[in-house]
Amino acid sequence: MVEISLPGMDKNYDPKLTEEAIYRMWETGGYFTPTIDPQKKPFTILLPLPNANDPMHMGHAMFTVQDILIRYHRMMGDPTLWLPGGDHAGIETQYVFEKKLAKEGKSRFQFDRDTLYNMIADYVEQNKNINRDQMKRLGFSMDWTRYRYSLDPNIVATVLDTFKTMYNDGLAYRDARLVNYCTKDGTGFSDLEVKYDERIDPLYYMKYGPFTIATVRPETKFRDTALAVNPKDKRYKKYIGQTLEIMGLLGPIQMTVIPDQEVDPKFGTGIMKVTPAHDPHDFELGKKFNLPVTPIIDQRGKMDFSWFLSQNNIEPKYKERAEKYHGKKVAEARALMVEDLKADGLLVKVDEQYTHRVGMCYRCGSVLEPLPIPQWYIKTKPLAKKAIEAVKKGKTKIFPKKRFEKMYFDWMNNILDWNISRQIVWGPRIPIWYCLDCNPDIALSFLNAEHVKMFGTYKDFASTHSFDEIKHGIQTLSAPLKATYALTDGACTTCGGTHILQETDTFDTWFLSSQWPITTLGFPDSKDFNYFYPTSVLDTMWDILFFWVARMMMMGLYRTGKVPFEVVHLHSRVVDAHGKKMAKSKGNVINPIDMVGKYGADALRFALMFGAAPGSDIAISEDKIRGMRNFANKLWNIGRFIHMNIDAAKAEIPFYDDTRLQTVIDANDKQIISELNTLAVSVTKNINHYRFSDAAQSLYEFTWHQFADVYLEKNKDRFKAGDAQALSVLRHVYIILLKLIHPFMPFVTESIWGTFPRKHADPLIISHWPTV
RNA sequence: GGGCGGUUAGCUCAGUUGGCUAGAGCGUUUCAUUGACAUUGAAAAGGUCAUAGGUUCGACUCCUAUACCGCCCACCA
């Protein structure tokens, strides 16, 4: 066996020997940083900012789509910017951090607000770079000099400014409607974040005056304020408008019967109890009929009977019951009440197998409690209107259009106001200040020196604590809806006092990220903003179309009057070899970094692009990645073959375009050149149309089965004989191929590129894209 | 409840406006054994394109219905 030795080219391509050095060469060479040239239209992509605290998963590896576009445009000569960033990911990060604390036997309640915030900040700081290094390992050609973190001071400043502008425009407001509240995590959520789960719960039929009603939530009935029936329901028509006295577990209550179209006469008994404080539908109904909102569950998910117990002359039996329920968790109290209903003969029957959908906390899985808590909202209708128009007019194009444009319009048309308040510490606080002297009823919770959680109103604490103590120890401030507030952090505009406290609600993370295109580029006036906004393409998976993309459209248009991006490209979801969603619980997760270590970044990137239609899932398996590793190796060995033959020819092989060879060309050469041109045209077209799979497949097919298997095999004798024309054509086709493949497989192509003679010393990354 | 997508070779999927013997990757079978690559080469097997109708000279491709799978949205107590 004769070993062929070529300098720098082993028999097999080993990504481990090249990738790191090549990436460093690109980065230190400054090729990721665009030169601003006012004569040229830039090409810009903002990376969908990953959670700074999370390692990469396969979904992030799909950002390869962006790198392909970026590398392609860079080679086209466009000033090209791919701007990376990291997200503080409010609730996600605080949740992960609390779990970490729990493992160490600690709880967030052992720390005051500032300390907890700083601990989380340190934790994120430690993890931030893992993510960045991993993206480098995939070869992503991002401009790291422009890396942004969502809590960078200038980013936050713009976000606060947006809030103030919206507030002054009447688009940001405070209201106490029913919010999806997780009593375990202690925060409210927006409607988008609610995860609905099918559950089987008992449906209780209970006697209710002259009626029987059905409910899954008997614990809320104490604060029912009305009964609703369908106005067309003959059975109950005569009761409409009447006020009835109904016997309950705590004695008789007064109840008015009201009409409501939406009551289904066929459901249960056709009568619905109305509980405005704990049911979204009832809340709206209550507004219509002016019913009081009377909560019976508190923010910790416990029954609150203080309204009852504070009454005079309560019958001892009822007092005993109320005391028994008071302070119990919802589920526990419900069980007790069902027992008491039985005892009183009020329970008619129980349907144990009632299935319904319940709103759950997407984070911790607890049942969400709709609670009437004041929150900050964004009025979305006027913003959505413009976002719809922009897409209709084609200012922003959504791809694949067929599937996702409809989703976009449906959501925008039915949009509800956006709750941006979160009751967590990890994030910027809403820039609103309350005067404690003007609002002595503001409820405060804070930590005293012994780390004991304390609740009370400002009035309660003012006599025993200094303002400074309150200000620094405060955990949360829950101002009643009627409390007055101001945008200023100076003196109170009403009383001139300085006992003012900032809102403790922090912004929904998505409120920050919805402004990413403007905050990262330096709105309202900076060189980058003026040059790069609007960006060219926004590429992401469809799961955050509403969370992020739609909201960026609204916010970008609101602040700048221009769309934030010209194209929205929704890439495939990565699934396992059997088309199933990857999940830790299923044990089918493939770690991208492991695959890079084993087969190289190029192999993984190519596998992710190969064989998926736009908008559909992409199945990934180790077998497939290995197959693509083999392709990289094939490409590498064609390079070795060419070197070997040129070296053996012992003559200078002219550049293809320097010679008259083109006019006296051999039929075989002519054919491969023609096929190459066809390929270059189709790859270019496919990239322009976001058909990355087609581009990848044609590159694979041409390289392996046309160029290597046919042309190269057929002309081996000519190469061996040192035929200068043949060798020139061979090398030319190969060099062009390296360029065409480079956006997909940047490492192997760049490393081979370096071994060939060329007119300019430039690396492949900034070579010129082939044009025909 | 409303809407969307899918159903093509053993597996995962392409098939862009209806038109040549329906393709790829992986897997399988047979042969080749080493001056580019065994991470290879040559060849092969394997599909009533979910089902039933319809439009058309012609349907994997268009229309209707059905079945199953997946996803999104929705306040049914």
C-alpha cells in the first residue's frame, strides 16, 4: 500500500483539526463586521436572541439558515450584519434560578429583592458565554463586536422610553381585569403564555334555591353575585330580573337572575352561577350588569373568608365553617365544602368523569387562578391594525406565505390587550412611581431583619419603619387600582412628598424583545440604526410567531413608522428520526454540540438543511449527520485528488479564466462546465427563495454523482497524462463548488480553499459568489 | 367548537404553476479490495403515491367526501 502524502491534507477530513483555527481566523480577520457603505444596501439579520442562560439545543442549530443567508450575501458583496444577542428571559431564568436555590436548600424568600436580583445576574453572567461559544462552534458568522444583552443599560433605556411614550399616547394603562395568575410562581401571565390542559374533574350538581346548578368550582360559589340563564330558555324565562334568596353553606344569600346569550341550555341544568372575581367570562358579564367583583381566593391560592368573618352576628355553625375553610388551599377547601354540601343535603349528584380544559402555568404546571389583580396592559388593537396593513401591502413578506400569513392575520385580528406586568424581580421595573403618603392603602410585602415575609399596608408599617427601610426591604408593592401614580421618580406631583416607591412589577420579557430591532440598532438616532433598519430577514421557528415576530411588527411600526424587517422566514422544527418532537422526557434529544464534536459542524449544518420542505418538520438522526460527514469527506478527497494530479503534472496549471482553453474545450469539459453553470444558477435561485433543502440536495448530487462519480472517473487518464486543459477545468469546477457549498459547509470549504493557488489572498468567506 | 398541515420505497422525507420509465438520504442485498476517498466504487431489490368518487387527452399534483395522524386558536360553567 502506498500512502499518498499531501501537505496539510490527511486521508480523512478531520473537523477537529481545522474548525477552531478557521473560526478564529474569520473572527480576528474582522470578516463578521460589516463596513458601512452608504452606496450599498445592507443585508441584516438579527439573531432571535436565545436565553442567555441556556445551552444550545437543536432548535438553535437551525440558525444555520441565517448563516447561509449571511454568508451568501457577504459573498455577494453586500455590507452584511448578523447581530447576536442574549435574552435575560425573565420568568424562565428566575424559575431556573429558584430551582437551583431549592437544590441548595434555599428559597427566594430568604433574600430581599435587590440581593435576589444580583444573585440571578451573577448566575446569568456565568452562563452567558457557554451559549456564545457554542454558536461559534457551529460556525455562525455573527458580528460579536455588536453583541447585545437585553439588560444592557442603553437597551433598557429605550424600552423604558417606549413605555413612557405609550403611556402618554394612552396605549399603556393599568387595569384590574382577571389575570392568569400562578399562585405558586407568584406572577401573572399574558394570554399567550397560558397552556391549556385537558383534565378530568368532578362536576358537582348542587341545589341552588329553586334550581340545580352544575359547577367544578364549588369553592367560589360563596361569592357568586348572580345567576345567568339563556334568555330563550323557557324553563327559566320567568325568573329573569328576580332576586332570589338562596340557601348556601354559610346561610342564605341574595341572587339576581340575569340573561346571557352564551349560557348553553343543554349544559348541566342550563343555569350558570356568575362569579366575576374568578372566571373570565363571568367577569365580562359582571361588567355588563354592574356586578361587584368579590374575590375569595388570594394571591397565594388560599381561601379568604375574612369578608365573612368580619361580619357581626354570624351563626356559630357558619362561623365555624368559614374558619375551617379560611386560609386553606383551593383543592383542600373544595373537599371540605363538598362534605358540608352533602351534610346539608345540597349536593344532588356528582359527575366524576367530567373532562374540561384548564389553564396551566407553562412553567411550573400549576393550575392558573384567574384573579382580579391590577396589571399594566398595552392596548394592542391600534398597533395590530398597522401590523396587518404592513403585511397586506407587502412591506413585510411572510414565508412560507400560504401557511403562516393566515396564522398571522388570524391572531392579529383577534388580538387582546397585552398584559406586560410580571410579579418577579428578574427584569426592569415598570417606570411608574406611587406616592405612599397619597396612597396609604398600598399593600407592601417585604423582609425584615429576620428574613420573615411580612404583609401589610403602608399605613401599618409607617409608624414602625422608616421610609428607607421600606424602600430597601420591599419585595412587592400592590397598589389598589384607584391608587394614583406618576411617570416621574421625583417628588409626588400631588402632595410634593418624597415618599415615592417604584412599581415592583417588572416587564414581560417579550415587551423588551419586541423592541429588539430598534433597541439593538440604537433607535432613535445612530449610525447603525439609520443604516441597518429595517432589517432584511427575520428567521425563526413558527412557535414564537405571536410571542415575538408579531409583536416586533407592532412595536417597530409604532416607534419608527417602518416595519422592522422585510421578510419573515419561518424555518423547520427539528424532530427526531421518527418525526417526533424532541423532549427530555422522551429521551430522544440530540445535542448539537455533541454532534459537532463527533462529525463536525459542517455535517450537522448540512444534515439540518437536507431534505425538508419549507414549513415542514426536519427529521434529524445521527445516521443522517454521519452521512453528511461522509459528504464533507468526499469533498475533501476530491481536493486531494486534484492536488495529487496537479503536483504530478509538474507544470503550472493556468487559471481557467486566464486561458483560451474555454474556446478549444473538450466535450467532457464543456459538459461539466455547463452543468456547473446550471448548478450555480439553481443554487442562487434556491437560496433567494429560501429553498435551502433544494440547494443542498443539488450541491450534494452534483458534487458526488456528477463531478466525482462521472466527470472525474471518466477523465482520469487525461489528468494522469498532465493535460493542462483538463486539470484547469477540474480545478475550476472544484473552486466554484467550494464557493457554492461554503454557506452550507463553511469549515471544510474554507480549509481546502487555503490549499489552492488563487489570485487574491482573501479567504473563502469573502470571496465572490459565482455569477454566470 | 373553529382553522391549518400531513397521509408517496423498510425508516425519514422531496416532488415549486397537472405532462417524459415517481426521486433523495439512511437502511437492505450482491459484487469490487486498496496509487483521492471503505467516511469508497459498481449494480440491485423495494412504491395500487391513505380510501372512494369527480374534472381532464392526461392527476402524486386540481375538486368533493371519508378515515387516520399532527399542530394552532377559542371564556363553554
